[in-house]
Amino acid sequence: MDIIFYISACGGMAFQLAGLLVWGDKTRRYVQDHGGKTTLFLYTGAGLRDYVEARRISKRVGRKPTFLTR
């Protein structure tokens, strides 16, 4: 029973890391280009906080970039 939990936890962390590596840089650049504040990359919730900031900026600007639709 414990091995199933550890395998699923590792799989979830792998998907989060992959998403951060693929979309994290684009999100950070988008936020910086529009004058928002980004968080430190190694911070635990950096990807989520930058994503939320990018959503706020996209609502303000009225344009939704590709990385926010996926």
C-alpha cells in the first residue's frame, strides 16, 4: 500500500516539475514584460504565483497568451 502512495507522489511531482520547466520561463517573461513582480524560481509556489499574476495581467490587457490557455 505504501509503495503505491510513493509512486503516485513521485509521479505528481514529476508532472509539476515538467510543467514548471516548460511554461515557467514563458510565464515569468510575460509577467516581467508587463511590469508585474515575479517570485524567486526556487520558491515552493513560484509557478503558481506567477501564473496567477499572468492571469491578472491578461485580464487587464485583454489578451490571453498561449501558455494561459493550456
